Amino acid sequence: MTKQEIFDRLRAILQDTFDVPHENIKPESRLFEDLDIDSIDAVDLIVKLKPIAGKRLHPDAFKSVRTLQDVVDSLYALLHLPASE
């Protein structure tokens, strides 16, 4: 899965689950400040992202995530980890 495909899926989740307007969803958008994704919403977002990753997502992997691009980069990295990790 490419970073663009991850971003497109993330956009759909944000629109469908959190009612974030399409025009607000940009790679540089900050989750908390720009999109009003609070800590409870962030947990819901991780649950929604799990099928994309195809494996258990550890919240610790997302501690430093601030923007949508950070989410995309983190998921991309998880998808490309060796199978043993």
C-alpha cells in the first residue's frame, strides 16, 4: 500500500466517522488543533486503522503523531516492517 492509498483511506475514515469536512483533510492538518480529534477519538481512529495495517496497532507507535502525514508515515512504516516484528 502506498502512502497516497493510506492517506485516501484515512481521509475516508475521518469523513465517515468523525464528520471532518473534506477541505480540512490535508497532510499538514494537525489532529487535535485543526481536526478536533481528541484523545478518545484518537483511540477510535487507531481501531479504524487496524484493518489497514492488518496487525495489532500499539498506541505507543502513535504517541509522537501530530499531523495526518505523521499518521500516514507511521502506518506506512508498520506495513513495511519485517514479518517477525
